Amino acid sequence: MRFQSIFILLSSFILPSCMTNAFQTAHTSGGVRNKKASSNANQFLNAPIPSLESLPTTIQLQSSSMVDEIKPESQLPRRLVYFTLWTGLLAYAILYAPGGTPEAGAIDDAIIKNMISRPFDGTYTPYFSAVFNLIGVYPLIFASLLLPGAKLQKAPALPFVLSSFALGFFGLGPYMILREKKNDIVRDMNRGLGSAIFEFKGTTLLLIGAVGYLFYFAATGAFAGDKLQAYLDLFSSSRLAHVSTLDFTILSMIISDPISEDMKRRNWKGPPAAAFAIIPLFGPLLYLLIRPGLPKLWSLNNLSKPRW
């Protein structure tokens, strides 16, 4: 296909020249005209197709880079990272996390009930209340990044994304292990199930507002005592607080991978994924706010990279 493209490119310059010569000879004698036209046509048809080595260096580099971009990426290293994180967190939460006694378990149950019914009443340190609720924002961010390309995956994304609202990385991790990283551009009409609402910028603005409020509450929320010390005490004694903090950290660490894939899916031309992922929550949300929409139809820009 690469040589066919080169052949077409060269023909766009050679053919007009041949046609011009043919028309010029049309004003001369008939015999000379036919001979000239036949000669030009034979030269054009018999011209050898140039090899890649004979092309200018800039064209060679461009062709090589296009070939490199369509090579399938190895999925094994990425899957090993996710598998290690998921099994490591699961084993640590069961075997080593603090708060394994029945008494500590009862306290965790009370914390969960309070976080569901009265999360901002000051019973627990605002730092933990903010972290606990911020973990619920991350599944929405991951849904915004993963669902548009879900139809390209063998494993269904929606069940794992929904489970992450209750389980965090424990629910999302298996999907991150099973899925393949795809660089294909996805059209708007072919996006994954459940992704439409996340293409709406108003959804992102609501998430930014919610995250902003949680950070504001963590800084200004009323609490009888030292907020930081109370959080450290919970972290060292409560399995719920301990594992939730680790869960939040892991979700912040892995967000760069789906951002990078979403950038390629949309032919993003801006800063790299790491520039957004380095700022927890606000960075990924900023990307969601300014990212371009999915292409509605194939354009010349989308077809600039070979897909065979």
C-alpha cells in the first residue's frame, strides 16, 4: 500500500507533463503527433516504481513512522502491572491491613452508615469524608475514558465500571487486566454503550463542581479536633479508611493509561497524558473538559494514518 501511494503521488506530476506534450504535438503533423504521444505513454507506463531507499530522507522517515504507529502494542507488560496492583491490593486488604478485629469491623460498619446518611456532619474528620466521596468521582472519570471505545473490547466495560462505584479499583481492576489498549479512532456513531452522557461537557462541569466542593469541605469543614491527626488515627486503625486511601492512590496512579488511549482515539494534538494525570482528579477532569468530541464521520485528518 505504501508503494501504491508513492506511485499515485508520482503519477500526479508525470501524467500532466505527458498530457501537455501530447497536446502540443497535436498541432504538428499527424505522424509526428502519434509517435510522440505513443512514446510518452510508453515511457510513463514502463517507468519503474522507485524503492523506499531512493526517496528523500524526509519521505523515508515519514513512511517509517507511519508503519511503526500501526504495529500492535504488546499487552503483556501493561496487564502484568494491573494484575500486580489488583492482586497486591486484594491480598494486602485481607491479610495485612489494620482493623481486622470484630470491634474494628463494627466501627467500619458505623463509618459506612455515617458516610452514606450524614457524610458532612463532622462526626469523622473532613479529610476522610472528602477522600471517601472522591473515590466515587473516579469511576465517572474512568467511565468517560473507557466507555467510548468499549465496543472494541472483548470484555464488556459497563459492568466493571458500575461495580467500581462500590468497590473502587477492586471492581475496575479485572477489566483493566482483561482489556486491550486500542489506538483506533472511534466515530461518534460507533461509541460504546453508556458513553453519550460523558461526551456532554455539562457532565464534566458538574464533576468539577463536586470535586471543588469536596476539597473546600476538607479544608473548612467543622470538626472537633485535629483533622489531620484524626485522619492518621483512622488510617492506622480502620481497615475501611486504610484501604480506601490506598484505593484512591492507585486510581490516581493508573489514570494516565486510559487518558493516553482516549487521546489517540480522538487524534489529540495537545499536551501528553502525564501532564493531566499528575494532578489528581482536577487534571483528568480538565482533559475531559477540553478534549475534542468523537469524529462523526471519517475525515481526511482521520485517514492520515494507514489502518490496514
